[in-house]
Amino acid sequence: MLNHTLPTPLDKLGASLSLESSARWARSPAKVCVVYVHGYGGRAVATWGEFPDLAMEQPEFAEVDLVFLGYESRSRTAAFNVGVLYRAVSILAEEAPAALKRVGGPEREEKFAYERIILVGHSLGGALVRDVAMSAKEMGKNWADKLHLALFAPAHLGANVIELVQMSLGFLKYIGPFKAIAQIKSPVLADLEKNSDYLKALMDKANRIGIHSTTQAKIVIHASDDKVVYHNTFFRDPPCVAYDKHSHTSCCKPVRASFQDPVNILAGVLL
């Protein structure tokens, strides 16, 4: 028997999440909650390849709830989606038993609370989960000390928005006009421009807080063939874990037969 339940939709969680948001709850009371957040144009679960199936089979994840959050990444600003994700994370951190009951998850004791919450972000999602974590710290939430960051190809220092849109849509016909149109229809692209107001505010927030689990990621993964995000170090993060011969999108997608590194490295963050 698998260590987790079948996927449970999270549409009744109480946050403005996409309908694809779902969770695999540990059959035994979980100590850790891993929250996965996709990037620009990504999907709540599909972004992560075989992560769900592989994690549910590994003993390191037996007491870990796996939560996959989806949000509208193209038509909303970064700040708006930080609000959406912050609400979902705060529900899991502050009222987990009631939240599980609301969405049809396993019953947990009334006093149940996670010991740790790992926020896993890809691309745009890497910047958003960092913002969510630091916002909790600045607001004085006691559960902020439980938060840890694991980031795959994060865009916390900006992104080449043309490459990002091209990757998302699969084509790019007219670079100049298309960029202007995309930024009108997709305001988050302006947030991801290098040295944007949003990214400057993100760094300012880290400097105000100082070294903490919400500002200093546990792991940062970058791919050798990634032309979308910058590989520079954010604040006091550790040197990146370099995945050779991988792309912006493949570095967070484990494959059972050939590439289980993403699952294995995340297993080490659970401790």
C-alpha cells in the first residue's frame, strides 16, 4: 500500500487556487508538509513530472503531506499571487486539521500542526514562495520559523521574459511587438524583469529580516541549459546545485528510469 492517499482536490481549501490544486495526504499523521508551487504558465501537478508518484513510494516521505498549489500565473501580478499563496499556506500552518476535514482529507487530532513546511518553487514560483515566507516572518507569524525553501530554477533575480514567454507558448513570431502586448496582458512579466520594483522589494525584505530560514534557501537548483533565469546567488543562499544537461523545465521533473535527483535532494531537506 502506498504511504499516501489518492489525490484530493483543494477547491474547498478556502483560497483562490486553480482547480488543478490537489494534495496527497500521508496515511500516518504527517510531521512535514511539502508545498509545491509552479512557475509562469505551469500547472499545479504536471510541472513536477513524476514527483508525486516517486515521493509517495519513498520511505523518507512516509510522514509528509504533499500539496500542489496552482494559481493563475499569466494574468495576475506577482503581488496578487503572493496573496493567494500566502492564504493557502497560512491555512495549512494555522488550521491544518480543519483544512483537511474541509477538503476530505484524513482526520487529524484537533491539536495537530506541522513541525516543518517546505515551500518548493519553480521559476516564478521560486520568487513567490520566497515572498510568502518572508511576508510571514515580517508579520510576526510564529509558524514562519517552520518554513524552509527549496527552489528549482528560481526567478528571484529576474528572468529573460522573451525566453519565458517563448517557452510557455512554444513560439515567438514578433519579438518586439509581442513583448509589449504580453506585458499588457501578462503583468507579471514586468515583475520578472531584472531589477524590477518587485524584485528590488524582495531583496529589501531579505535585507531587513537578515539570515533566517525564510530568506536563506535550503537548496537552489539551476540547470546548465537554462536560458530563462539568472544563476546568480540571491542574498545568503548557498551555492546552487548544478544539474548538467538539463533545461529550465526539466530540472524539476524527475523521471523514474533516469533522473531521480530532484526527489532525492528534496528528501534531504525534510530532516
